[in-house]
Amino acid sequence: MASNPPSRAASPKLRTIRSDAPGSFTCPADVLEAAIEGLAGCDETVLSETVCGGILDPTAVVEWVDRAKRLLRFRVDPAELRSEVPGIADGLYKLLEQVDLPEGGPDAAELTTRFVANLVKLREQLSHDVEAAYAGDPAAAGYDEIVLAYPAIRALAIHRIAHELHSYGVPLLPRIMSEYAHDHTGIDIHPGATIGSHFFIDHGTGIVIGETAHIGNHVRLYQGVTIGATSLRDASKLRGKKRHPTIEDDVTIYAGATILGGDTVIGRGSVIGGNVFLTESVPANSRVMAEAPRQLVKGQDGEESMQLHWDI
């Protein structure tokens, strides 16, 4: 005969829960009021003052750039484009109306028209990036796999759009777009970075490309590459100056390499090996690599050192 389960009273660790419990918590009124008063108003903190000055909803920017990205990647049917392109134009115009465009420059309508006129160019740029991915990655089974599945293409589609708007002098919107791409792909490209044709990022996670970087045509990067700036204690002194390297045409940079500095130029046709750290220029057709690590292998007969070598 089965024994009865122990009663709740027999177990001091169990707490009786009333069947009519609401399942919610009511914070004390004085604590709530103090929090509300402390959060309200536009004084004392930079964050509060910024928000009170009127701030753009980033969700609207993300929705628009996602729609524009899909247009570049997937929309080819004329009937569909006749409804989609005007929607892209209207959405961009509404976003541009919410930011402070440069005084004396083109207004929201003119910039929107310019962007729509350049959609074909943006599609061609992205198509060249797809070609570069297929040429550079033997794992790619076809162009469709690259268009649909490669994070680099998603990141580059957004970058091509964001850079176009950045080149018009549009504030804030391009940076929201680039950080959205960063969040979703792990690829961090500042919208100010200038990137040439047939750009290929393999794997992509951990890529950083800074605002004033110039990257030429047919450049290939692997995961974990940083094209960044050297740092000063007062970094504001560098604002507005070229802080990031120039990478010339036909350069390959392997995983984990770090290249820093606005005066640093990686010459055409060079290969930068994995985990290299560079803060100075190298001439065209250079081969730069870190010293091969000394591996220690311990077998049954004791310890044996082994030096690994490879060609890049």
C-alpha cells in the first residue's frame, strides 16, 4: 500500500500559496513616486537632456533599412518594384525630416531623390561583393547560398546603404544602421568607411573597420580583423582627422590581424598573416607574418618540441 505524501506542515521549506494570489507585485507607493520623480525632467544628466531634446526612434530606422536591404537583395519583379521603390523613398524622406541636415545643403526631398537615383549603383556594388564571396570561398555552393545565408552580405548591404547616406552628410541614421548590422552579424563597419568593389569578408565575426578607413578593390578579410585607430588619452584631438589605415587593392588580411593608424598604408597585393599587429606601412606585394609559434608535444617517450611552418 502506497504511503501518503508528507503534509505541507511537515516540511518547513515549503510555502503555502493561496489559490487566489494575483501573481503580481505592487511596489510601495513612496518608492514608485521617488523613482518617477527621479526619472522625470530634463536636467542633471546628459541622457535626460538628450532624450528631452527630441530623439529619433531607432526602430523606425531599422525597419526602413531592413526594407531597403531586402530591395537590394531580392526585389527584381517590375510590378513589385513599382510599389516597393516609392515606399522606400517615402520612408527615407520621413526619416530625413526628423534629423538635422547640414545647413545650406540639400533638403530631405532632394536627398531622397538622390538616394533613389543611386539604387541601381548600390545593387551593382552588392552584386560584386557576392561575386567576390563566391570566388573567395570554396565552401560556397552557389550564389543563392551567399545571398541568403552569408552574414557578410547582410552586413555589406546595410553598409552600402549607410555609407551612401553618410556621404550626403546625413547625421545619426547611418550610424543606427551600422550598429544594427553589427548587432546581428558581429561585423562592425562604420558608415564612414570607404570600401571598394568586390569586397569579401570570410566568416566575419569580430571584424572592425573604422570611420576613416579606405579599402580598395578585391580586398579579402577574415574573422577578427581590426582596421582601427591608434589611441590617445584625449581622443577628441583626433576627431575629424584620418585615423584609420588605407588598404590598397588586392590585399588579403588573415584572421586576428590588427592594423592601426591613419598614416598606415598596406600596399597593393600584400598579404597580412594571422595575428599580425601593424602600426606602420608596408610596400606593395609584401608578405607580413608573425613568427611561427613553438609547439610543445609531449609523447610517451618524453617531451619533444616542434616548430610549425606554413606558407601564406
